[in-house]
Amino acid sequence: FLKMDVVTYAEHMYKVLGEREEQLKDALANDVPKDWEQYKMMVGEIRGIAFARMEFKALLEKNTDDAEDIIRS
């Protein structure tokens, strides 16, 4: 039962982080950062999110049979 809770959490976080990553990429593509410092902060956040998503993906691959379906969505 606890294992399922962890998988559900990982699925949720993987999706939420993916949405945030897309928001940041869109903002960068549309010249939202007002200065170099804000640009660096946004790029740093994208890098952190990419790392976190990679870890959640690995967790999902280890703990679910249908991880490919979750990750593709």
C-alpha cells in the first residue's frame, strides 16, 4: 500500500515539474527575463527541474509496470 502512495506522488510530481519546466521555457523564448540575473535564475530552475524529473522518472521505472505510459503523458 505504501509503495502505491510513493508511485502516485512520483507521478504527480513528474507531471507538475514538467508543466513548470514548459512555463519557464516559454518565458525564456518570449523574452520575459528583464535582466541577466533573472535569466540565470530561470535557467538554473530549469536545470534543477530537469534533474528532479530524471530522478522521478527513474523511481517510476523501478516501481511501475506502466511507467512508459505515465512518462509519455
